[in-house]
Amino acid sequence: MDKILVVGGAGFLGFNLLDYVQQHMLEGAPELVVLTQKIPETSIHFPDVLFVEGDYSDVHTLNHLFETHRFTHVFHFASSIIPALSTQNIQRDVETNLLPTIGLMEVMKAFGCTNLLYLSSGGAVYGNELPTHKKESQACQPISSYGIIKLAVEHYIRLYANLYQIDYLILRLSNPFGLHHRSATQGVMNIAIRKALCGESLVVWGDGSQAKDYLFAEDISRAIMDLFKARVSNQTLNIGSGQTMSLLEIIALVKTKVPHFQVEFMEAMPTDVQQVSLDITALRKHIPFELTPIAEAFEKTFAYEQAVLASED
């Protein structure tokens, strides 16, 4: 049986993956072990998953886990810094994201674990270079430390693949939204809904015309597990909707539910990518990737944020 270590698996995308495996992979599901800095109370919803508290930068923790479990695969979901803040502390970005990933691959090498899936960023690694509809073959020109580190990790993964035969799958994601979201600083769709429900205003950096590729998190989980089941390896693939949605369009969508939702516009940040959508032609050559319609995805996300808010009252 496949045994997967999910690094950072108790975060937003990690919980969506666990949820998808629990609901849709009733037969032949891999055994999952989640390494997370803090085990959330909601982990009880995943009784078949082992949660281990620890930091993946700690080699002793990794060695103990690999000795105990003999993993066949690693899913690397961890990221400790968000794009807008990464350039404020570049050294910390390197120390907490790049170096621990290299350490993780060293442990994988030592224990003969030869399969690594890494979640990169489709917006941050490409930057603002034209064309705005990005193919995987397009030159990457990141404009934030976050994007530079993501791209550097990609390069080191390919280096380890060449030197030590570690098969990899690098997935460049668009901007996710959906269930299990908890961040107050990253994920504008969920944050906008949450602020509207709480009667708070949303701060928009720029004039709201910036348009990006947004994708329902459940669709990401389905794509990951379909690629896993198909044993796709040694590929760098975009995962997105292939379309753009501006911040003004997101605000208008939220206002259909909360008409009095207020927005405050601030000067744009120099590290923010303005226009990006991801070409998913290569992805669809490997799996039959279908998207949840945006209206349906928005309704599910809105209902989730309502339920969370009600549970806190």
C-alpha cells in the first residue's frame, strides 16, 4: 500500500486533500501521515489519518518519521510566508522554505523514498511578463521573494531528480478558495466573504482591476489524486481554471449576497502580479480535469464561511 507523508497537511489545501480522500477514495486509498506545526481540533474529522506535531525543518523529526513509517511518497504542501510579506524578510523566507525543503529531500534520499509532489505557485513564479496566459514552458520572472523561493525549490527538486532519481511532480497552482480556509491574510475570495458576513470592509491593494486565475480547492484535490493514481511523474504542470476574474468581479459576486459590503482601496503593492491565468492544456493530457462552475463553487464557499461564523457565536 502507498504511504504518504503530507508535509503541511493540516493547512487549507491539506485539509481539502484529506477531505477528498476520505469522501471519494473509499477503495485503494493511500495511508496518510500529516506533519504539521500544530494539530488543529478539527483533525478529529479524519480518524484514518495520523497527525504528527512537528516542523519539517527538524531533521530529527523527519528521521524518526521515515524510520517508523517507510513512506513511499511525500506531498509537500508547506509554506510559511505569503507573497505580500515575503520580501519584507527575505532571509527568513530562505531559512523557512528553501533550506527545509532541501533537508527534506536529503532525508528522502537517505531512506530511499523516491516520489515527491510539490505545490508551487502559478501566479508568483511567472510574474508580470507577457503573455498573461501562462504555459509551463514560459520563462519565469518572479517579482516577490515568495515566487523566487518557489522557483528555486522547483530547480532543486529537478536537481535531486537528476542526481538521486527522486521522481517529482511540481504543480503550479492558481489562487485557491473554498472549504477549510482559515487564513486572515491570503485567499481573497474567502476573506472577502468572511469580512462581508462580519460587516467589515475589505482592503484592496490597487484599483481592483487586477485579474487572476481562481480555482475551487476541491478541484485541486481531485486533480492531485487523479495525477497520483495515474502515476504521472517528472512533470511541471499548471493547475487552474484557465480564466481570469478581477477583484472587482469578486466584490460584485459577494455583493449579490451582502449588498452593503464595503471596500477600501489602497495603493497597489509592487510585489503583486496584476494579470495571470494558467494554461491547463498539459494537465488535461494526463487527466480528464473538470472544473466546478464558479457559481456553484462560490455558493459552497459562502455556505462554509456562514457555518464557521455561526459556530463561533
